[in-house]
Amino acid sequence: MAEQDPSAPALFDMSALTSTFMDLQDPEYAYMFGFLQADGHLSRGTGQKGKLTAEINVRDIAILHEFQRLTPYNSSITERTRSTNFSRKHHSATWSLCALEARTILNQLGLPYGKKSKRITPPRVTFSRHDYLRGVIDADGSVGYTGQGLPFVSLTTASTAIGAYLCHYAKKVTGAERMIKRNARDGIYNVLYTKEAAVLLAEHLYYPGCLALERKKSAAASLTSWVRPPGMKIRPPRKPWTAEEDRILLTAPTPAHAAAELGRSQKSCQVRRWRLTNGIGTSTTPRSL
């Protein structure tokens, strides 16, 4: 079972409750849970009081109405306009759910109380994986075209477990390998897929009839029309360095000698040698296809 808040009251039988609410094998609940893990917030009140909230731009309010439809407990949707760092008049919509029973189910499935960005993990129960990841990406990711007209799917997350899970799952779908590394400025992971990998991933996650933000579903559908321009080369994935290759590289008199022995380019050997001697790390991020 996913992380459970140690102070949460153990009042309910999960096996009975999740048959009607938050059965993560149900595609809609799997999506909803992924979205709430990324963009929801569980807060405590006095005694057994508390609240689940999810605040998003009002343009996406339709998804909150879907959450309300899926939830067999009283909940509300409100709107407000306020000043933020990004806009003087940010118009948002907030879905609020207070029912203790519902909050306990969500908490036991892996939605922590309080600050959670680094603590969330994929569910440890059977769940619909592609629907769950679509929810996470709808909340904390992007789908569309870069400024250069290249299709992309990306996720920004503070959770090591979520970032690693997306990389693991996307490799099975697209064949593209990614290695996550926190951004030095803010400690956030930025996982990016472009070109054919992005098209394959978007098509897999945003299938016809799925529950999703309409604007991202439309963006995902638009990626399928992309065709690699003539003359755009396909770069092969990077060949991982082994411990033995590192040893040969560091003992060779020059990068040129190492390149000849290892069958790698001199530039590759120079970069790897610099990384090793400066303690930068022992892994590199694969190039996008």
C-alpha cells in the first residue's frame, strides 16, 4: 500500500470503499488520482476536520466538474480572481472536498497531507498506468510543439519516484531512454520527450475517449500529423559508459589513445574524462531522437 499518514484514523475498510470510489484500475479514477497527487492539496483541521482542494485555471474548470461527478460525496466548485506572480488578474477555479471518508481513502492510496511535491510516489496497488500518468502530465506537464516546431511531451516534478516512473514507462512505449537529474537552480526534474518519441507517447497516453484536459487532448492529437523533415538526421542513443571503459579512459595517455581503444569519438572521450576528473557524475543524459 502507498504511504499512509501515521496520524490518519484507520476507520475504513479500503477493500470495500474503493469498489465504488478510487478504484485505480478504473481509468477515470486512475487519471483523477494522478492529477490530484500532482495538483491537489490535503490539509488538516482540528479534530477530524480537513479538506482536499484542487485549484486550476478557470479555463480547465470542466475537469473539476468531472471530478465532482466521479465523487460520491458532497463537494463544491468555486471561482476567484486574484493577483499572482504571473498575472494581475488570475481567474481560477477550486474543487473542495471535506468528507473524512474520501480523504482517508486518498491518503491511504498515496496522497499525503501537507507539502507533498517530493513525497508522492506511484500507487502501490494495481492501477491503470497510462491513465495515471496522463493525470500527472495534465497537472504538471506540457504537450505541444516547441518554438522550432518539434512535437514534445514534458513533465516537471519534484518527486524522484514520479520522474523515474515516467522514464521507465515511456522507455517501454517509445524506446527512448531518459535519466533524470535535478535542476541545480530549484531542485526540480524536467523530463522531456521530443520528435517521434513525443508522438508515440502522446498517442499512447491520450487515446480517444479518455478523460483529460481538453486543451492537452487536442494538443496531443495534433502531434500525430508531425513528419520528420527531410534531411533531419536521427541521432542514435548514447552508448552507456561501463566501469571498465572508465578505467581504460582514465589510464590512457590521451583521449585520442582511449578513443582508438574504445571505438568511441575523441570528443566523447574528452567530455567523459572531464566529467570523471571533475566529479560531475558517471551518467549522461541520452540525446533525444
